[in-house]
Amino acid sequence: MLAFILRRLVQSVAVLLVVGLVAFFLFRYVGDPINGMVGQDTPAVEREALKQKLGLNDPAPIQFLHFVGNAARGWFGLSYRTSEPVNRMILERLPATLELSFCAALFALLVGVPMGVYTGLYPRHWSSRALQAISLIGVSLPTFVIGILLILVFSVILHWLPSFGRGETVDLGWWTTNFLRWKGIEALIMPSITLGLFQLTLIMRLVRSEMLEVMRTDYIKFARARGLTNRAVNFGHALKNTLVPVITVTGLQLGSLIAFSVVTETVFAWPGVGQLFIQSVQFVDIPVMAAYLMLIGLLFVLINLAVDLLYFAVDPRLRGGGLARAGGH
């Protein structure tokens, strides 16, 4: 187990270094940072002094080492657009994106897993076929179309939910949350459904296919032959053995929710990191773009590591094999 964790940590560090290299080249070769920080009439002497101060005259390997060191400390320089520290801009908006992604993932799991189990246990029932037909909406319609339709129905026509913004929030000092105000919870509903609908469909179809496969196995037939109830067979044996692929997809999709919340945040004017990234692209704000890239890389690495560790908790065969291999080394 320890050897497995160490291998995953080494691989994670390697991935982050590659992401850091990409972000560094984004810093170095996309635009001129000096032009973004000073005016066109700035004398050449002042420009050269600013380059020297920022270390832009150093060799590329030295600059990369400085960039990695600063990134490890959470420092990505100043925004070209606002001249604010980039790490502070990211941290101010990160709670909004994380809460939105968490609610979208929770929605996808709480709705997708039961739908997948039901359609897997009763594949030929008319209601299962109807659920599968409805689930095609989550795959077929683009995210921005779903968001606009929800705004049209629930905001413009029914006036039930707010169409944009984060609503009322509570400042906890290091975190701003929607969960402590009803207006904040209302503001989360439509963006969460929009962001989580595709993942819901994916989870539902995955659980359904796994349930259909597991229900045909010999140990399920043996469990029924022993006289176990349908509930014990379906949920105690069948559903449990579908958790490993579901955990894999859910973990990776959680990273995707955070990374691809850009469209949803733009449609609903949600003040998160995704909207900040769109604004940085419009103004060629390289430090913010690089920081966003590093943040997404870090989140994916942490989520993948957590998913790998959950394998050992869910699948006894994998846990035993992993421990055996670790002991063999």
C-alpha cells in the first residue's frame, strides 16, 4: 500500500512538472508581458529595468526553475489587466467554482445512480425505456443550450429562480458560501443542473451497463439459489460490484466539472474561476491563464490519486493484490 502511494505521488509530481512546463511556455512565448504592464510611450530604459526586475533576461532554464518555485508557493505574479496578485484573484473566485462543481456532481450521483440501477434491473420495462430516451437530452444538447432553456422557463416565464449571479453569500473569512442563504441556494440550482446533466447521463448509462453485466454472472445466480431476497442480491451483491468503474468515472468527471465549468459560468454570469479564465483570454492576461492551467492540473492529479486510493477500500481483490505487491517489494 505504501509503495503504491509513493509511486502515485512520484507520477503526480511528474505530471505537475509537465503542466508547469506548458504554463511556463505560455508565459514566455505568448505576448510580451512588458507591453501589458506599461504604456507604449514608456522609454526603453524603463522597459529594460522592468525586464531585469522580473527576471526576463535570465536564461530559459533559470526562468523555469523560478516559475516552478513560485508556483509551488502559490505565487503567479500580477495580473496584466488589474495589476492584482493572481493567487488572490484565484482564491477569491475558487469557492464559487468548487461549490458549483460539488452541487453538480452531487446532482449527477443522486439522480444518475438510482436511474442506472432501475434501468439495469428492469431493462425491458416501459419506464426504463422512457428514462433512457430522456437521458439522451443530456448527451445531445450542448451545455449552453440547456442553460438558456432553463433560464427561459424558470426565470423568464415562471419567475422561480434567478437567471444570473451567485445570489446571497456568507463571507466566512477564508471562504464565501452559498449554502447558508436561501437566495444563494436558489442561485445554485439551475447552474448545477446545467453543469451536471451530461455527467448524470454518463453515470446512468455506466451503472446500467454494469448492472446488466453483473446480473448475468454465476455468483448472482448462486446467491439467488441460496434463497437471498431480491434486495440483498440487487444491492448487497450486484450494486456493490459496480462501484469500481463508477468511482473511476465519477472521480474523473469531477475534475472535468471544474475544468469545463467555463461555459456554465459564462451563461449564468457565475463569478467563478471559469469566468475569470474567459476574461483573461479576452485581455490576453497570461499570468491568470497560466495559474488556471496549473490549478486544473493540480485538481486532476489530486482527484486521480484519491480515486486510486478508493479502489483499495472498495475492491478487496485489488486491495489484497496491491498489498501483496507492496510486500513483495
